Amino acid sequence: MNTRQFQGTKEYVASEQLLAAVNVAIALQKPLLIKGEPGTGKTMLAEAVAKSLGKKLIIWNIKSTTKAQDGLYMYDTIQRLYDGQFGENDVHDISQYIKLGKLGEAFDSEEQVILLIDEIDKADLEFPNDLLWELDQMEFYIHETKRTVKAKQRPIVIITSNAEKELPDAFLRRCIFHYIDFPDKALMEEIVRVHFPNVDDELLKNAMDVFYEIRSFRDIRKKPSTSELIDWINALQIGGIPVEKIKKELPFIGVVVKKDEDMETARRGNY
């Protein structure tokens, strides 16, 4: 069992509740399911845990077409057929045509790794259930070679979701769950200062006032995220924008607001 504690990193500012959730998941050897709106640092969490604990990070990016089998292994029948006709390889050795997926890589690693299953809710509804056995038992069977791949070191599994779909109850029961709340102004200031330690206090205050005001509008269609605030502050600094113009003119506001309707809403706002 991993006895090291995740304490965050200089680049990743985490709340006490998030730190506790990560460490509980590690201690209990259960997957950590992270939810939160886009831009709250779900994917970056796995990178921070890997860096903090000095472990390799394996990322399995989930798409709408992804199947659970893709994460286990793939059998390249096309290459075997080609080699049988034109190649010099021994096509009877099927193992050379077996390629491990991201979950397979994590299981087969000699060292414990961090496995990020990113945006699990993009796949179909059966995808999480199809992984229950593998995540519980930390093994899977390759039928073509009659080999069982069992985790040499149980990986630390972090799963992210944007809450686009409800996940099955059976899957949820096997996870430690944490919802990352959007940062309040105090935590957001801490996050921004990690990126820009010397940012002007008034520039930061004015930019954050506008940013949180836009997020508060009820009819805003796409709420701006942390990364967009950071980009906007960077643009304001590079552009040398006077502080007093930030609220009056909303310079470079297209860095923050990405929809036509939201742009109109932002410009109508009373700052």
C-alpha cells in the first residue's frame, strides 16, 4: 500500500477536502471519481498527484466511440494477415499482435502508476459497468493468448466526469467521490498568483470582479472557467491595459466569453 500523502504541488492549488479525498482513495485502494464543471482542474489533478508522488502518469482519454475493451488490449488481425501473406514474422506467435491498452499498460507496469480515465461520461452508458471486474480484481484475460494480465502494482486510479451523463450505481459504489467546487475569490487569487506571482493587485481585483460577475449572470450560456481567467489576465498584462479600463471597456473579453449571446450579456452588465 502506498503510504505517501498527496500534499498538492506548487503548480496545483487544492482544497483540504480534495487533498483528503485523494489520500482516502489511495489508502482504501479505490478509484477516485472526480466531478466538477469544466475548468476546475479535474484532469490537472492527476498530473499533480503523479508529480507529487513521483509516479508515471498514464492517460486514457475517453471518447464517444471508446469501448472498455480498448483499454485492455487490441488484437491486430490485419497486421497478422498481412504478415501471413507478405511478411517474415512467425504468424503463429499471436502475442506479437497483441497491444495493451492504457488499462493494460497500468496493470503490466513494474512500478505503481497513476491511471487517469478522463471524461468517462463521454462513452456510452454501459462503458463504466464493463470495467467493473477489471477495476475490482485488477486483472483481465487475453483470450487469443490465454494469458491473464494481473496488476503487478495496483495503480492509483483517478476518473473524471463532467456530469454529462449519470453513471451506474454499481460503478459509483466502487468509487470514492469528490465534487470540485468552483474556486471562490480567495482560492482563485491563490491559483492566479501561482501563474503570475507579480500580477498587479488592482488589475487582478478588477479582472476577477468582472469574471465573477459574468459567471453570476443567470442567462449566461457558457460560464467562463479558471483557465479562461488566467488567459485573460495574461492578455491584460501583455497588452499593458490600464486598470481603470478593465471594467469600462472589457478589453480582450473574447478570451473569457466564447458565445455571441454571452458577449452581449457581458457588455450589458453593470460593473
